[in-house]
Amino acid sequence: MNSDIKTKFIYDNILYYADKITGTANKEFENIYIMKLADKISATFDRRKAPDSEFIFEDSGNLYSIFNILNGNNQSKRYDASILYEDDKIKFAKDSATKPSSEFYKTIKEKLSGKLENATMDTDFINSFLEILEQTTSYIPVSASGDEKVDISVYEHIKQSISIGSALFEYLTENEKVKEQESIYHSPDEFYKEKSILLYSMDFSGIQSFIYGQYGKEDVLKNLRSRSFYLEILMENIIDELLDKLGLSLANLLYAGGGHAYFILANTQKTKTLLSDFDADIKAWMQNTFGIDLYIGSGYCECSCNDLQNKPDGAYSNCFREVSGAVSQNKLRRYGASQIKALNKGKKTDGERECKICHSSYNLNENGVCSLCDGFAKLSKDILNREIFTVVSDKENGILPIYKNGYLSAENIKRKDGEEYLKTKKKILIRAYSKNGVYKGKDYVKTIYVGDYHNADTLENLVKDGVGIKRLGVLRGDIDNLGKAFVGGFEKNKQTLSKSAAFSRKLTQFFKYDINNILRNPVYKIPFSDGEAENTDRKIAIIYSGGDDVFVVGAWKDIIEFGVDLYNNLKEYTQGTLTVSAGLGIYMPKYPISYMAEKTGELEDYSKKLEGKNAITLFDKNNSYHWDEFIDRVMGEKFATISEFFSTVEDKGKSLLYNLLELFRNRNNKINIARMAYTLARMEPSGKVSEEEKALYKNFKEKVYDWMFSDTDTKQVITAIYIYSYLIRKEEEK
């Protein structure tokens, strides 16, 4: 199919919906019945009671939360009407939401009308319009009858309709059925059985080892952030390259995050050929650029409209299982004969030298650093303050390779200077990305959101002013059973493409945007004070925060507190339908980051082995707790009791605290029961003491003695003592 014809169809789709929103729906569109058919199918995905009715933009109250019905939940919470990404507040669903005002709808229509004034029939305009549509209509429910709890937004419905419409248009064109579109629209049952759509997926392998598998001791934090952000740009660019190759817009991207992506495409021979060529090309490029360190597996499943409507029950989940199986098979057969020969031949190495950062032996410079690590070092300069990142065709203007023939530029570009810069680079510019903010110039610059909160530029500076022992805390965590929730988290009669897309987009919003706000606005504090004023900012840096997982480093106390904030915010955000498990370790800042990542990954695995998961494991495998147990029993009870006693009663040194720890560790030795009683007696305040101190001691003595008779209490109090001892320990204590 001629790409211009396809672009015109997608452009007409944009105008069709834009006109309905802005109130000027009086145009006649070619192929209108394919648009209406896609609208009808999308409405069926939305599970509205009147799916045959055309899309109408109306003042329809508040959007219900997609988490109301996830994983057996049964709630009726709604969102306040708002513009997406307009402030730093996390959008939590509420039992009672404020109905949007007429001014709110007026503002939306004005923004969209303003965008339409410079409409052009090209992919850049289509994608930029989709972005502003996402910002303005993500919290407006698609119109429905008054008694429906609609959890699909106007944006999700329109995006879904355009993706389905473009796929059907291409399918009908290849099968010479475009002229039958009106009859298909009025009597679609037979057509709904045809395998007209491809559910396509790609999946990165090797992300974790690529980010953390570096061994240099200088600028470790900057290197980590550069590697992580590079992968973000690389994935975005690969997605954009594929969509360009297919002549499609971002509407056809169902979901992207955490190294995974799903697309809605046409089941045509041309599409399959293009995907096959893309698969071979991307494999060759990845192998040539990264060797075996990074890999993208891909695959697709042929689906009918009935399948995506979950007819019969289970058909929808089967589509995702089939595409997942196809990706897995692709990964198992990742290299053909020619690629294996190339791997065996290898790249030209530099004798016996290895890169001092990643230990590769390819393309080393005079400083003993490979070309990739050298690029990461250049990228790290001002990376956190840069706002626009560009991919250019000129190697001299770039520092890191980007698929296919591009290079990531290292220039520091601010949004306010973007227009002039983009104008001067027109000849070599492939595409541009605006990080964590919308670019408002004339050219299209894709907006990407990245968790990039940081409080220092080095690992040493993160721990320098921390409370207690100067150690680095490392936390790795991810959502429990996300794949199961994505494929089958909704009841069979409610499991649709729209539900999955809305659910996935909310998680991406949480881990790529809201994560920064959680760190900027700390809530949980360990109940401890050493008498010094404490910095309220989290001494933390995000290394990676993707579609469902997070990796952060920082002052160990702040890391513990952030872990609790992450758990509490995710619980409220998803209304208790999703849980997170994490591993938390503490290390010397000079300890190799690759080992930190490996060890905390093992701790995270211990958390996931607890029944029901939803847990944190601290320091070693003996300190695994469900979050509520850790917050309420370990910290709220055991730690608070220990901290209150030792910080209030004078002359109770660390030696007594460590004696208690040893007695709890060896509680199975019966003699230690008597030793505990003796130790507690020694701790009784002597001389003139206040009634408050007497009461405090009595409470402490009784609780500690009772805890020793319980396995659960003993485990909890040992963890609490660890944390308290780290807080009071000074650096000179070894």
C-alpha cells in the first residue's frame, strides 16, 4: 500500500475525532465506514452498554479507575478531572470526585483547536496531536449512559480506534475489500471472525546486566544513569523506526515499558514481510553493536476482532499467550548460521587489554576505555539537566550508536533554545526527544518521561551527610505477578484490549513520572532522632525505573524510608490490586555496583518466595517480611521501643544493645533466658530517676523479655536492632 494513502487515512481519523470534540463535525471523510467500524469495535472493547452508538464528546462526569475491577477488586473510585502531567501531584482515585467544570472542557477544546490550526497531513502532526490528546483527555470518560462506571478515557478510546482502523484499512485494501466497507459496517459478524489483526511484541533481553555490569570505580553513578537513559532512548527510537517502516503512528503502539512493547498491526503479507526484515536487521545491528550483551526478541499472533473482544471467553488471553510464546521461541533461536559465524569470528580486539569499565576488549582508546563506555562518559555530562536529546545521522555530531543509522547527540539543549537548534541541525536530524516536559516549538519533538530524581553526582556524596553509618543503600523492586494481571487480571467478560491498555499506561505513568514526585515529597520517616537537624530531601538517585520495576541507590536510611513510601503509594494508586516485592542491601560506596545489583536481586528473590509475595528483604535472607509486618511490627513496635528507651535513658551504651542482640540470636540456648533477665536487670536506671524513666524501663523490660519467647518477635527485634545500631554507629566503628 502507498504510504501516503495510509497516512491520509490516519490523518482523516485524527480530524474525524478532533472535529467531534471541538464541535465542528461537519466534514465528509473518505473511507468513513472503516472509521466507524473501528469506532464500533473500540466501543466494544470499552465494554459500553451501547457499543453501536458513534463516539460523542460530552460532559460525562468523572473517569472511573481501571483498578476498580482488577484482580477481583470491586470498588467505585473516580478521578478528578485534570490535565495529564500538569503538576507534581499523583492522581489517586477517590470515593468522591469533583465534577469537571465547563471551563475545564472549554480549555481542552481551545488547546485542541489551537493545535488543528497548523494541521498537516504527515506523521509528525499525527503523533504530536496524539500527545496533546493524551494530555487533555486522559481523565475524561468516553461517553456512556448515566449508570455505567466507565473506566476508559476519551484518549484511550480514540487511540484504540485509530490503531484498529489503520489495521483494518490496510487489511481490507490488500484483500481488495475496501469497497465493501459499508456492508461490513452494517453486518460485521462474519468479518469479525477473520484474522485481520496482528498482535506484535518485542522484548529486550540483557537490560539488567547491561546497566549494572560495569566495574569502573570512577563516576559510577553517572555511568549507571547514562547506561539506563541510553536504553530508554534506544528503545524509543527502535519503536519509532518500526512505526516509520510500517507507515504508522504512535496510536498503533499498545504499550511500551520495562523493555517490552506491544503493537496493533494489520495482518497482511506486506506487514509480515516488513516485520521479518526488521527482525533480521535489528538482530544484525544489535549483534554488531553489543555482541551478545543485548538482544531483542520479537513475535506476533494473528487475531480476529472477536479474539480481541474475548469471544469466546479466553480468546483474548490466548492471543497474549501465543505472542509471548512466539517471542520466547524467537529468543531460543536468536542466531542463524551467518550470525554464529560472525560471533565466532568476533570483533577486532586490542591485544590483552580490557576496558577498565566494562571489561570488553573492543575499540579501546588511549585511556583504556571502549567506545561505548567513552560515549556513556560523554553522555553523563549534564545528562540530568538536559531537556532535549537528538538522534542525528552524522557520527561526528554523535557519541553513541542508535538503531539504525543514527547517533545520540551529546549537546546540551534546553527546550527554550530548541527551535533555533533544530533549525540549524535540519540536515542531519533524524528525530528528537523532550525529557519530562512538553516542547512547544513548531517542530515535532516526542515527549518521553523518565524517572531521573537525584540528590548527588557521586555515590560517595549520596552517603556523605547521611545519618549513622556511612553506607550506600541499594533497593531493587518490581511488581508481583504483573504478567498474570496483564493477561488475566480482569474477569473474562471484562478482559479487553482497552482495559489492558489503560492498566498498562497507568503503571508506566507511575514508574516513569510519579516516581520522581514520590522522592521529591517524602512522607515516611524512621522513628528516630539523634538530636541533629535532618535533611528532608531524600539522598537518593534513580538508576532505573521502568514499566514495572525500580532500582535506586542512596543513603541507606533514606532508601528504607523510600521503600515504605513506594509501597504505600503503589497500594493507594492501584487500590490494593497490585503489590511490589523488593530487596534492600547496604554496602560501602566503593563496592562494585554489579555485585550490589546481583546481591539485591537475590534479596528480591527471597521476598518473592514469601507466601503472597508483597514483601521486602533487608540485608540478608533472614530479614524477609511482608510490608505491613515490617512497617507495623518491626519498625512501629520493635524499633520504636528500642529507640525510645536507648535515646531517653542515660548511660545505656552500645555494648548493652549488642548484648541484647547476641541473646536474641542465641535464644534457643536456655541459659540465655536467664542471661536476658540479668541483662535487663542491669539496665534498670539507678539513682534519682524520674517516674517517666521508670515507666519507660518497665515497658521496655517487659516487652523485650516477652519477645524472646516468640520466634516471630525474635526475628523482628533482631532486624530492628540492626537498623538502630546502624543509625547510632559512627564511621570509625569497624
